Amino acid sequence: MTTTATDRVAELKDKLDAIAEQLAEVTAELREQRLRREQWDELRADLTPIAGEAMGIAGRELESVQEFVEPADLLRLMRRILRNTNRIEQSLEKYESFMEFLDDAGGLTTEAFAKVLTTMEEYEQRGYFEFVEAAFGVVDKIVTGFSDDDVEALGDNVVLILQTVKEMTQPEIMAILYRMIEAIQRQQAAIAAEAEEAPGLLALAGQLRDPEVRRGMGRALSTLRAVSDVETGPPRKYVTGAEAPATTPNNQQTPEGGK
């Protein structure tokens, strides 16, 4: 009997403890709800004047535009905004992401822009911009100095011109040109040092005894002979087989109808 009474007392105590816990939870929930209600009441009290003022401002603004906007148009716009709330939210999210990207890339962009400014300043100090400006002036002179026919003729002979430039840039040709320039410079210095009176025929004949003079005259005559032997028209090495003129063994063109 004593054990059974003790068990019942313990069981009742446990139930009372559980009821006390539940009452504490209910009390806390009621307290929280009351706190929320008080906060909402305070917010409502704070917003009521603001809402009234906002409605007054909205009413005045609507009165100022009522002759331009119909109430039905405003309602249709509001319905459209409500229907596209998700899209508007997505657009705002993309805009926020884009702004975050700009914030992250701002430092890199500033650094790159500063580097570009530094490079441009360096180019300006070296004279790149002045050179480009002068080059544009040269191009303008070329464009204004050539007619359409000149440009067309240039296009017809551009291959030959490039081949000629290519041949002139060969080391052997450049060495010859350099020696010629040196010889002309030496000759100009000699001319400046000679007397004003022209040399006589005997003096010229005396120079023929110089082997270098005779060698130079021989080279000049050989060059003149080679130049006089050049055919008119483009060089045969740059003309196709069908366009190349037929030649005889003596390097003469075969007349039309000749055998």
C-alpha cells in the first residue's frame, strides 16, 4: 500500500510539472503575441499620419495629372505590375548582382585605366602621336595627289613594284647603292676642292691613264649597254608563259607572223 501511494504521488508530481511547463509556454506565447500586438499598434500609430499625408500627396498629384491619365490606365498599370512581380524581382536581383560585379571590378578597372594613362603618356613623350599625325598628313597628300586613274594604274603594276622593291632590298644591291652614295659624297668633296676653271682636254686625257678611271668607264659603258638592251614591258621573269613575248636567240622579239 505504501509503495502504491508513493508511486501515485510521484506520477501526480510529474503531471503537475508537465502542466507547469505547458502553462509557462502558453504564458510566453501570450506575452510574445501581446508584444507583437503592441508593436503593431505603435507602428500603426506612427504610420497613420504618414499614410494620411501620403494619400493627400497622392490625391493632389492625381488631381494634377487626371487630365492626362485616366484612372482605368492606372489600375491597368497596377495590375500589370502585380502580374509581373516575379519578373521585377528577378530584374532587381540581376541589377544587384551587376552592381556587386561593378564593385568587385572597380579596383581592377581603375588599375587598368591608370596603366593605360601611363602608357599613353609614355608614348606621347616618345613622340608617337606626333609621328602618327605627320603620317596622316602624308597619307592625305598621297590621297589628294593621285587620281582614280593613277590608283588603277598603280593596282595594275603593284606586283611589279613589289618585285622591284624586293630586288632592290637584296644585300648585293644595297651594297652597290651604298658604295655609289659613298662615291658621290667623295666626288662632291672633291668638286668643292677643285678650281673653278674647267679641266682641259689634255687633263681629261691624262686621267684616262688612271686604271681606276678606265675601269669605271668600262663599267659605266657595260651598264649603259645592258640598259639599252632591256626590252620594253615588264621583265620576263615576272610574266606568265602565255604572256611572255617570243624571242630569238639574239634576244629580239619575233615579229608577228614571222618564222
